[in-house]
Amino acid sequence: QRILHEELMKEHDIQVQFGKRLSGLDYSDSDSGISLQFTDGGSTDPKYDLVVGADGIKSVVKDFVNTGKTNADGADNNGSSSAIYSGIRITFAIQEGDEIDKDTTGAQFTQFFGNGAYALTSMYGAGKGEPVAKGAFLIYMDDDYIGPFPKRKAEESSDAKPLDENIDWTQDNRVPKDHVEECLEVLQAASIPSNDVARIVEKSNRFFDLGVYFHNPFSLNGWVREFSKPNSGWFGSKTSKYAVLAGDAAHAMPPFLGQGGNQAIQDAFCLSSKIFQYNSQFQQSTDEDNVDLKVLLKEYENRRWLPTASITAKSAFLGYLEAGSSFFSNFRDAFFFVMGKVGVAEKVFMDSAKPKM
């Protein structure tokens, strides 16, 4: 982040403001551009032709792309509500290094599969001269859900987890230490060897409990929307002012293929290439009407939709398979064995990681 920030300042004199959270968009004056409102009460001048919504899974820009509503006053806007709760939960247990632990220059990761859950333990360096840190990651199914569908008892229960709880993973959502007992019960029920996992869980300094959410990759709303002129009726009127989505705002996906950040970077490269192409065409054209930004934005969406939709579907399938119980856990073991032997597992991971821009 520091390197990118310095380069933007040095090469392009672009100011970056940190600590800002978008709350609304405004295009109330057709003679000017788009303005942005923020939760701290601040706003920008109405001068923008394009808004790139890279504001996470609860994207305010996605809310506009989905509904066409700008929420110009910025009030009470918690962003898009289109995120789907997968019914899978992840607990992070972090054990900071002890002085008695030896320094290390490498890392070690071990994965355990059980009936209805799986766990990953890690040991990694925390900096030169610092003792190693350890982590345990427990992935398991929410008892109140069958996949993304709530059980009837969860719908009727006042204790059911709210669907908007920390879905963008930005909150410091530390849970009390009594969650240790729940984790140990999950390990025991899943028949996961608890020696390494439980040791880290019991000695952990920090706990985080998170739900896994994703966006429907087959939504018909798309990633691009043109702003309509104020008071222009039901069908609106062409303005050449656009909002476009990137990263989690466009295609939030379960983390089980480790591709969220990778795909967001590819979005940025592909989108910036299209914007550069538009600027070049605009400068060279003698007729502004022959240069259509919307066409290029749709080309970006079409290029990036298929790989991200494919990864989202594969990652969701992998999450349910890895954390499944009973039949699914038995099928999982045979499935992974066969797919590993024939090379399909490696192909899925490598194909997902290969840039498609």
C-alpha cells in the first residue's frame, strides 16, 4: 500500500484519502458530474464521469448498479444487501509467538479434514528476531443452515445470526474466549485430531469468527450502469456518466481457492486498460459521439465475468465439499484422492490462478 501510494503521488500527483467510507452517489445536476458522499459527512465536487466501485462486498456502488438508486443524501446506506450467506463459518485463532519458540525463516501448514469441518494450522515467521507465530483456522458448517438456506428453527429463533454480520471482514470482530469451548466441541464432533489444533486454540491471543459470503455470479444486474438524467422518467436518458464494479463489489467469492485478491488485481489491470483505450480514442477522435465508454466498460465486464463466475462456483463447491458431513465427507475423501491422482485438482488451482485479462 505504501509503495502504491508513493508512486501515485510521485508519477501522477494523485491524492489518496484513507479512512473514508462511501455512503451515497449523487447525479442531481445534468450539467455537472457525479459527486460522492461519505459517512463522515464529507463529499466531493460534482465533477466525475466515472465511478469505480471497489468498495467491498457491501458495496454502495453495487447497490446503485443493482437498483439505479443513488441515495444522494447518503443517509442510512449500509451498502448492497445482495451478498449471500453460505452457511459456512471460519474461526481464526492466532497465537502470538513466545520467547521460548525458536526463530524461523520458513513456514509450515498442516490441513486436517473431518466430518462436518476441517482445520488448518500454520506456523510462520513474525519478523526478524521475533518468535514464530501460530494460527489455527477452523472451517465448519453453521448448525442453523443447510448450505445457504436457513433451517426453519433458525428462522424462528431470536438467536439466529444476522445476515449482515461483518460480511466485508473489515470489523475487529474478536469473539470472547468462551468460543474456545465451541471450537473444541466442533473438533471433537468432526473427529479431527485435536492435538495441534486444540493446542493453538487454547493458547490463542486473538479470536475472530466470520461468516463466508459471496455474490451470485449469475445475477442479471451486471457490473456497469449508466446514470440517468434527473427527472427524465422511467427509462432515463443517456448521460455518458457511469458506475462500474471491481473486486469484491463485483464478484465476492468464498476464500477456498485463495483467489479474491488475485482476481481484484486482474480487474484493475483490465479496467484500467479499457479506460486508457477510451482516453486514447477520445484524444484522437474528431467526433466525440464515435467514442463510447459504455462499450469498453461492457468489454471489461464480459472479459472478467466468466473467469470470476467460474472461480466463485468452484470455490463454493470446494467449501461445501471440504466442510460437509456424513455422505459429503466420505465422498470428499474419495473425490480428492481420485482428482489428485489424475491431476485435476492441480489443474483447477493452477487454472484459477492463471491471469485472464
